[in-house]
Amino acid sequence: MTVTGPRNAPDVVDVVALGESMVTFLPSRPGRLADVPSFDRGIGGAESNVACVLAAAGHTTRWISRVGVDGFGDHLVDTIGGYGVDVSYVRRDPARPTGIYFRTAGDRAGDAHEVAYYRAGSAASAMSAADADLDAVHAGRVLHLSGITAALSADCLSLMRRLTAPRPGRPLVSFDVNHRPGLWRDGPGPEVLLELARGADIVFVGEDEAESAWGIDGDPASLREALPEPDILVVKQGARGAVAFGPAADSPATRGGPTARGGTPATPGRATRPRPAATAPALAVDVVATTGAGDAFAAGFLSATLRGLPVRERLRHGHLTAAAALTAPGDLAAPPARALADRLAALDDTAWGRLRLGPGWTQADEGADEEVRTP
């Protein structure tokens, strides 16, 4: 077992992201995997995507995982590190390979979309509470996790349970549910995801995955009633936008920057139906590719959280960062410059509703009129 850098006491960073990344092979043209003659190599991983986008936005980030002692592992570490992410705590496993996957060029929501994963027995699936460098994991203002990691192995699930368990002094825990039914064919995925979400401080979940995993449909308040524990619950509603539920208006999680519960138990009952702390309609976007947009949304929201912005602005920054991903090919896209994102996030509701963003919008002149459509 080797590591990629020195094992000194870790410096505190803004965000630590823990989870598997894989080398992804993207088809050179549309068509079935059986018919595509060649593929281009890239990287894909929910947690590392968040770390990369946040690093590009100016935050200090660390990615913690395991990869094989192979060329694919080299590619992951070099590429993620190239975004400015600290990869010095990534472990190299000589006995297990780096995971890879192939996918078709179409939208993931389409019936013709295909994904072929080769991740069983991967290096990342051997992550465990006994083997993880918990000092490095906890050396962040925010610890970002996703439900994908819990599905990789029993050891990964034990690690996730330890990291989401309330305890004094832990960082603020961000959890993206990321329900992947194909990963839970032989296990109680929905129950596990609900358990982990209840231990987190910030939870991201889509209405569609809440219905798929937990059978919760209808208005977002129903989801908040099922998940009262997290300080912030962000419900993504696709093309309609996003809703955030928060604690009392004067709590630190709503008022300022990141503050973990640190072991304070939540009160499960509510006398009245939950009311959103903020809502933000989705932007009109000329979509190039949808891959990575959910991770980008989480990165934008967390960036604004680290800056202590109000909850509505956090949602808007999530939409803007997602729009950068939607209007560029590949899993990763550069986020808008902070000054541009701040200016657009501060628009009034009418101007926000008039925005239409297309390819290249993140390079727009920051002095342009605030009601500009597609650049």
C-alpha cells in the first residue's frame, strides 16, 4: 500500500470530498456501445467532481479515495490534482484495480442511454473506517459525501456510517443522496440512504430519486417531513428549480457560514407543515450535456455556504454553477467567475427569470447589462 504524498498532519481545507472516481470512456460518436468504434478518455466521480469545481472556484479542497497502482489510477490522480485539488491522501492499492466505465453519448435520462461499469472489486471499494486517515478526512470545514460510496462494499458502508454519525467537533457534513438503483440490487439501498441522510448537516436530493428510493412524491414539504434532521435540505426539482428547507431563521446554518450539528440531536416532530427557507427557479439553459450538472449544483451551493451567503443566494449559485456544466461538454466545466456569479445571483426575480444561458456564457463581459440573454 502506498500513498501519493507526505503523511504529515493535514492542513485544514475548505472542503474534503471522499468517494470513488473512475476513468470514463466517452464515445467518439453517437450510437450503441456495440457500434461505437472508439472512445475518448475522461474522469468521472461525484465527490471528486465537486472538489474540482470548488477548487476552480477558488476554494481549497482535498479528495480522499483509493486507486490502483495502474495507469488509470495515475490518470485520475494527475487529472484531479491538475484542478488544484489536494490528492496527497489518495491511497494506491497494488492488489485492486482502478474502476472504469463506458457510456453512450446520449442524455442519461433517455431510453437508449447505456452505461457499462467495471468497478466490482475496485481499489475504492476497499475503503474502510479501519484504513481511512480520519485526521485528513476531518481536516475540512465541510466534508462532502454521496450515497454512491455506501453501495460499493460493506466496508465502505461502515465508513460512511462512521462519518455521518453525530459527534462533537466533526466538520459540517454534506451528503448528496445520489440514488443509483443498479448499485443496490442486493442490498437495502433506500433504507441505508435515508439513514445516512439523517446524519448529515446538508442534504441534496432530487424529487425523482426521493420518489424512486422512498416512495415520497408530491410537494417538497413531504420530503422535509420524512427528513427533519438535516439543518439544510435541498430538494432539486429539475427544470422547475430547487427548494431549500432550513432550521429556525436565526440559527447559524441559515444565518452564516458552515456550522455542523456536532452531535446535537434533531427534534423529529413538527407542529405545522415545513415551510421552505428559500426557493429558486431554474434558469433557461441551452443544454449541451447533462452529465455532472448535479455535482456542479452541489459545488455552487457549498461555495456560497462557505462564504456565508443567504440560502436563496446559495440556491442561485447552485443553478449558475450547474448551468456552466450544462452548457459545456464532459463531466467537468469551469464555474463562472465569482464576480459574474455574484452579479447574476443578485438579480431581482424578474431579471433572473429573463436570463437565458448558452455555451460560452461564463466568459461574458462582466460589465455587460445584467439582463443579457445568451452571450
